[in-house]
Amino acid sequence: MNHPPQYLVPLADRPLAAPDYEDSQSQTIWHNPTEKSVVLNLHYETPKATGRPPVGWEAKTGCHRYVIKAGETKAIPSSFDMAIQHTQCFHIDCLQRPFACRSAEEGHEKAIVGGFGPQLTNRGTQRVPIRAGFIQLAPALDDALARQKAAEEEEFRQYQAAKMATARADQARLDQERAASDLAARSTNADKPPGQSGKK
């Protein structure tokens, strides 16, 4: 039985994001049931003191700004779940850490007690497929690459050896031709009677 393809929910708008930013591979789907856009300024790191002034709003504040318009369903990296909705679980297994529970099993129903988006509806999570080439094996661990490099080095060594052998053979042929020419010139001079030179 063929199942219809399940398309990923697009990420929430990031109007201030750098163009080369890569979001997390694990994303939580949020729905905005209200009639107003929800703007989430989510802290991700403390701005670092460097020699250059930070460029852009996100670099200056250390926050990512996500915008979910009215009625939209968008995805946001799951690392911001607790910042968007701070939930408390009342299950007996979660008495020690009621705010850290992420279980979706029966009995682990939660109450929203804080966060920047308490009015949003959590629709679950999605995993973004990793694009080809995003994760690569280090050259030191890649035996196939090591074999390929060894083969290339051996091929280059053989090419150099063949080139040197050809050069030596050419030089030997030139030396032999020069020696034969000198010998022929000597034998021609030896055949002439004494007192005669090659010049008239």
C-alpha cells in the first residue's frame, strides 16, 4: 500500500537571519490559532566581546527572531521548546523534574506555566532529512579515500619513473649518436694522407 508523501512543515520566518544560517535538524511544529502574528525573540547565546562590533540584530542581541503569522503552522528548532512554552508535568514519575518532561504518553499531560508563546499549539516534532554531503567522514578515518590516494600516489610514481626512463633513453640515444658521429669524423680524418686537412 502506497502512502502519500508527508511534506515537512516550513520553518517560521526569520526576517533578521543571516543567509547562511543552518537550523537544527529536529524541529517542533507550532500552530498560531490567534488572529495576530506571534513574534518570538528566543535567546541562543550571549553576545561575545570581540575586536569587531557585531553585525545585525541577532548578533547584537544573541536572540533569534521567529515570526508565525495568524493561522499559520510553522516549525521552529526543538532546542527552543522550553523557551516557547514552559510546561509542567503532573505524572508521578516526573515529580522530581516536572518541568523537564518531554513524554507524549498518556498520563504525562502538561500545563503551560510560562514561555514566550503560551498561546501557540504544539503539533509535535519533525526530523529534517540530512542533505547529501552535510556530514562527511574525516580523511584520517576514510579507508576508501586512503586507498584512492595511495593508488594515485603509486600511479604518479610510475608516471615519474616512466618519464625519467624515457629521458634517460633519449639521452643515451643522443650520446650514442654523438659518439658515432665523432668516431666517423675521426675515421675520415685518419684515412686522409698526412699533411692534408679538411680545408682547401
